[in-house]
Amino acid sequence: MEALLNGSPKQKSFSTTRNLWIATGCVCIGAISVGFVLGYSSPAIPQLQKQALLTDEQASWFGSLITIGALFGSLIAGWTVDKLGRKITAIISVIPFIIGWWMIYATNKVLYFYTGRFVTGLATGHMLAAVPVYIAEVSTKDLRGMLGTGTQLGITIGILLAYSLGMVLDWRGLAIVGLLLPCLCAICMYFMPETPRYLIMKGKKPEALKALYFLRGKNADVEDEFRDIANSFDSSSGISCSEMTKPELFAPLKLSLLLMFFQQFSGINVIMFYTVSILQDSGFKDTGELGTVIIGAVQVVMSIVASVMMDRAGRRVLLLTSSISMGLACGTLGWYYYQTASAVGVNNLTWLALVSLIIYITGFSLGWGPVPMLMTSEVFPSQARGMTNALAIGFNWTCAFIITKEFHTLQTIIGKAGSFWFFQFWLLLSIVFILKMVPETKGKSLEDIELYFMGRVMHNVRGV
């Protein structure tokens, strides 16, 4: 009880949680595969346009089609995560990854490019629906925040890998790397256990106990944890759509959807998909690719910082820090483009774009990058976690498609400066959302969080 009131308990030594870290690392290779898909556009699009294989309009579709595929992939995963399991969902994601990357590699036809991007997007959505749920369900409550940021850290590593290799490989070479990464994930996950919570939900208690001993150590005392997990399940093995109106399900669903909305309307995917173009437009004509590598490296480093801070500072503090810093960066970028459009004193300000992007990425990596995915995997009961997590991620990809596809239209209507001020508006509004609606979940077990949304007492749940 003292740990529940005062925050995270003392963390166990690495030797007793070694297998937990290994299992998390294996599934995070899937997140790296996702990040590589997201980062691929930035180095590949300029190469494809230089070879006259894509026009500007086609490049826009090339960058945004993965979001449509990811939407469908996440909805499919809503079924596979609950019916086949978290582990199997991650493993079978390799199939569309291989198909999509091979279609991109083996042709120079626009239709095949489009299809390949859609299919890799399908794989991305499918994989991303499984990774955070798997991590949340195998983690201890005192490590869940740190390990849960592994999803975002893996994505940032994948993006940096795409940016870095894009300086030495052409778009076909990058496609081969993209194909190999999910294969490595599938091989590693084959040797990892299914999550104990999923096994208990399916009535496989002996297998669940075996998985707990693997994850916690063969000499660990897992009986209390096993009993708490088992008691959190009733006779129902799943949740129907009609039950989503229940307060204990609707409230976390609303929270998750709003987290995903504000994440995407911060403009992050515009930055990721068009980093090279933004830097070149901002005066870095010959060093745009190097600038993206610097930004990618900053994102990885700050994601590591976020993993350390997540169970210390808490989710709310990191989200607030993120909103404020990203809002300031977007405001500065808007001012820079406004000055550029009016041709007033911008000769010595080209550095401002890179600095602003670094501040933006730093802020995103601390809060709005890892927290939405982490909290979405935390706030739902196990019976509903697969379906509801898939719905939230599907909504995330819908917002991502709208923003990435219509970014050029938005620029045409309100200009580049107005576009970044548009993102700044939503970031400022997100501060109100965080203060009013986002609970603190650090140091709380998944069962305690479930009780909170059922209207029962969970001490300090709203404490900053």
C-alpha cells in the first residue's frame, strides 16, 4: 500500500528482470521496423524525384499512403491481438512487411510504389497494435513506464537508421534493409513467451504461470501477481462493441482518442515525412540529409531520456513539458517563414530552422512521442485491450493521413507560417487537456488503473 500511495516501488535488479528486458528488446525490433517505414520517405522521395520516378503530387501520396494502410492494419490487429495473441500478432506482421518492401524494391512503376507503401503501412499498423500491449502486459508496474517507452524509442531508432543509411544507400538498398528488420523481429519473438495476462484470459493458467517465472526469474515469488491478474478477469473472455458505452471503457477510450488526436495535430508526421524538404526550403540546400540525421539522433537520445524520466517525473509532467517546448518551436518556425515570405532580415537566420526543429523533436520525444502509446496500453482492461488499442491506433493513423496528405493544401491556404501556427494552436490547447483530463499512472498496476476507471479509489492518480 505504501508503494501505491507514494509512487514507484524500488526497482528490481537487472539480473532478476533480465528475461523481461530481453522480451521487451525482441518486440521492440518490430517498433524499429515501423520507424524505418516512417523514415524511409525522407531520403527516398528526393532520390525518386531526381530519377523522375515521382512527381510532387505522387510524392505526396507516396508519403501518406502508409497511413491509410496502417489504419487498416491496426483494425485487423484488433482481431488478431485478441484471438491469436500479442506474440503471434507481432510475428505474422512480417508477412505484409516482406510483400510491401519487395514491391518497392523490384520495380520502378508508380502503381507498385503506391501498393508497396500501402502494404508496408498495413504491416506498420498491425505491428504497432501489438508492440505496446505486449510490453505493458509483461512489465512490472515499477518498470512499465521505462519499458513502455521502448515502443517510441524503437520507432526513433528506425527513423534514424533510415536517415543515416539514406546517405549511403539508394532507395532500393533501403528497401532491402526494411525487409530484413521485421524478419529479425519474427525470429526473436518465436523464442519469447506470450503475455501472462493474455494466457490467463484464454484460460491457460499453467502456461501463464510459466511465462511469469520466465519474465520475473525462476526464483521469483509470482503467486501474488498471478492471483491479482487472475482476479481481474471475470467469466467474460472479451468485450463486445455494445459494451464500449460503459463508463469504465468509454472514459479510457475517450482519453486515448484525444491523446492520439493531439499527438498527430502537433504536426509530427509532417516533420518526419518532409524533414529533408523543410530543411532545404529553410536554406540547407546541400546539407539537408545531414540535418535529418542530426534530428534523428536527437530524437533517439531524448527518447532514452524519456524512458529514464517516465517513472520518475510521471506522464503528465512530461506531456506538459512537451506541449510547451513544441509550441514554442512551432511558433518560432512560423515566425521564420513569415519573415522569409516578407524578405525581411532572414539572411542570417537560416540556422533558426534547424534549431527549432531540434527543440521540436526534443519536446516530442520527451512527451507526445512515448506517452500516448504507453497510456493507451495502460488504461484498458485486458479483455478489451486488443480491440480498444487497435481503435485508438487506427484513429491515430487516420489523423496522420489527414495531416500529411493535406499539409501542402494547408500551406497553399494559410502559407507556411500559418501552417506551423496551426500546429502551435493545437499544442497550446493540449495543455488544457493535460491539466483537466489526463490522470497520472506512474507506479500503478494495470489492475489498479482499471479500478480507477471503474470509479473506485486509486490514491494520487491525479497528482502531478
